[in-house]
Amino acid sequence: MKAFFGKQDKEFEHNSKEASSYMLYSLASNYAQNEKWDHAIRLYNNALVLQRDTLGKNHPVVARTLNDIGVALTAIGESYGAMTALEEALWIRQQTLGNGHEDVAETTNNLWVLLHNTHVGLGEEETRKI
């Protein structure tokens, strides 16, 4: 009987972590919609840790969260972190969903916005150096 309860405990813990990750993601999304980026980023990162633990590091849900972290970091001007998150999200989405999927297009667009904003923010003199 003990082995049976041990399996149930692990399953409950897994389901509890997964549910918590969805709640954290939902809260983060609400903060992002209200442009409270610091709160959103913190909650997205907490959700990401639980998602990787329960779903695996290359799951489309993980990619969605990475994409949203990238968008939030772009909004506060953290280009390097945004690029890292968006590139990982794009790779996962391409591997799991295929290049023609709308989520791949979304992340590709978000990368373009980041690169465009970074390029525009450099100014004319610095752009010539690139």
C-alpha cells in the first residue's frame, strides 16, 4: 500500500505544480496587460520554473512563457534578456510546432520588433558601425 500512496503523492505534487504554474502565468499576464512589467516578469519567471519542472524544458507552454518574458523585457528596454528569451521561445516553437505555425510567426515578429527598436534606439551614428 505504501508504494501506491507514494505514487499518488508524486502525481498530486506534479498536478499541484502545474496548476500553480498556470495561476502564476495568468497573474503575470494580467500585470503585463496593465504594463506593470516588473511584477509580470517576476511571475512569468516563477511560472517558467514550474513549467519546466512539470512539462519539460521544450514544451510549447514553456515557449509561450519565454515569448511573453521576451515581450515584457523588450517593453522595459532589456534587449539582451529579451533576445535570449525570444530566441529560446522561437527554437522550441519551431521544433515542436513547425515553421508554419502562427506561434512561430508571433515570436518571429516579436524578435523583429526588438531588433527594430534596438536599431532605431542606436541612432544614426551608431547604426553605421553595425
